[in-house]
Amino acid sequence: MSRGLGRVERDILTLLERNTHLSAPVLSALIYQEPATVSQYSAVRRALARLQKRGLVVKLGSLFHGERCSCANRGNATAIVVRMAKSFGNSSLGHHPQLARLHAEEMAARG
């Protein structure tokens, strides 16, 4: 039985609360405060996957130049998706089904 979030998961949530979005390599470097080893980077990726399954983290993909894949907490991801849809139209979410679903949930919640 799980005892809740682990240290890496808590650190990820804290960093994503303070920053709009971050990639896994950046999260690894910030959490371990040094160039992360392969095993440390893998631990961050596994923690991100667990947080994503719980719905606490959203994978943004390569929306931002220079980052292969960014992640954000649910609140920041919703704000990013709403801004993106306002700026570029709903069709801009066509290549990102998860983000389109997040946008639809937000619009339904707003009424």
C-alpha cells in the first residue's frame, strides 16, 4: 500500500508550483542540485509518470522552443492551454489530444 508521495514527487510538485513549466532534465538538475546521473534522471521521469497518472502533472509535449517535452502542474497547464486556444484558436490543440481534453474540461467547468 502506498504511503503517499515520495520525496522526488513532492520536489517536482513544489518546483512546478514555482515555475510555469519545466522539462525532466531541468527538474533533475534542480532536485539533485548537480548534473543528474542516469539513475537520478530516470527517477524523475518515473515520478513524473506517477504524478501524471494521478492527474497532478500534465505533459505539455514540445510546446516550448528548445524543450523536447515540458511538464506543468494542472493549474499552470490549464492556464497555458486556455491562453493558447485564445491566441491561436481551438484548432491549435489538434495535435495535442490530452491538452484538448484539458481545455474541454476547463470550458465545461466555467459553464
